[in-house]
Amino acid sequence: MDPELEAFIPLLPEVDMADPVNTRKNFDELAATRSAPDTSGLEIEDRDVPADPGVPVRIYRPRQAQGAVVWLHGGGFVFGGLDAEHPWATRIAHDSGVVGYRRAPEHRFPAALDDAYAVLTWAAEHAAELGIAPDRIAVGGHSAGANLAAATALRARDEQGPPICFQLLNEAILDDRHQTWSERNFTATPWNNRAVRVAAMDHYLGSRPATPYAAPARATDLSGLPPAYIATAEFDPNRDEAIEYAQRLLQAGVSVELHQWPGTFHGSQAILSAEVSQRQIAALGAVLRRALAE
């Protein structure tokens, strides 16, 4: 493991997926201790996208933005939100807005996906109001949010919905079958391990069988999807399924950039003092700027 990251492991809180309410509280408290991000040059606005129920979004408008990223926060489908995501979203906020989707276990699949898709549709319909080009809308997310981004891309393709120009999948959870080497072997990795993964999908699905919209790795046809940037962490149970998804996208004729970050663990880019974290965040910003400028 990267020595700058390893030094922080004893300070990381336990993730107890058996107690979602307390886990949310602990996560929000940890997020609140982070230093305030630099929001200069950004217009920030909270909105509710009309849906049933309404979907909270936080819109970040950099000057001269031409496109938008519908960004979906992580948290194992259970925790995370607009405020907890704010420092992270601000740092990659070149043309992005964050979606506060409904969370499991109170709201199981497909509630979060419905929220994500409603925001995508709203952004496309209100492109002129938002000051963006309707063909310059991307989807992206971290962990569970990357699952929702991938599923949103699949659904938009299948339903001939709003065109998506790009998908960014960071440390994505994509499969409910728990059979990859990384998931079977990473049972004690920081923040995310096999037990956390299994509990997250159980909270999300409940008793419902998984479909490709719940677990995009189950999709048999990946053709016609938008170009992708897929990033993985070395010590992350999500690693192998994301790499396999990238390979399958390539085989289906979809352009993919795959970046496997050595020495990192799931969510370790939140440790901003580490040089590898700074490179990870810079890479995300660069790839979004490039994708939305094309």
C-alpha cells in the first residue's frame, strides 16, 4: 500500500452496514470535519428536480461551462448526500451537479436509479436554462454512485432517452454475484471489503432479483453506450468487476480509458495530503474537461 495512505488507516472509522442510521451519522460527522473547499469561481445552487418524490440536486456552475456532469455520490447505496459530497464535488466541479438520490434500505432499487434518471432527463430538458449544450451531458459517480451512472447510461440507451456524451465510473460497484478474485480475497481492506459489499447490495436489492439496471455487470449487451473513464483502486473488492466491465465495453466497441491506481484503497482519494490522491483527483478533472470539450 502507498505509505502516505497506510499511515491513515488506524484513523479511519469502521463501516457498520448493519446499522445504516448510525453509519450515516458517523459519515456525515467525518465529512463535516474536512476543511472547506475553495468555491471561488463557482456559482452553487440547491434545487429540487420535479419528480415523485422530488430529487434534491446541488448545481455547481464554473464560469464558461459548456456541459454538465450528473454526479452521483457514493456510500454503498446507504449513506452519503449533498453535504457530505460537497468537498469532493467542488474539486471536480468543472461542469457538474450532484444528485441526492433516495437511499437504501428505506428506498430500495430502483428508487435511486429513478432519481438519477429523472435528473438526467431534467438536465437535458432544461439545458438552455442551465446554459449548457444538450449534447454535452455526462454521467459519473463514485462507488455506488458509479453503479447508478452506469445503470443510467444503460437505461438511457434502452429507452432512447437523453443522449449521454460520457460516463465516468470511479471505483464502481457493478456486480451482485460477489465472485471476482478481488471481492473473494479482500476481506479486511479499509473502508470497503467483502462484507461491506455484500451488505450494500443486500440493502439495495432487498429480496428483488438483480437486473442489469441494479448490477450493470449483468448486462449482456454493452454496445451503443457512451465512452467511459473507469478508475479502480488496487486494494478494493470492487476492482476486478470494474476492470472486467471496461474490457467488455471495449469488446462491444465502446471507447474506454482504464486507470488502475497502485497502492490505493477504496475512497482513499479523500486523503488529500497523499500525492497519489492529488493525482487521482487531477485525472478526474482532466478527463471531464476533455470529454465535455470535444
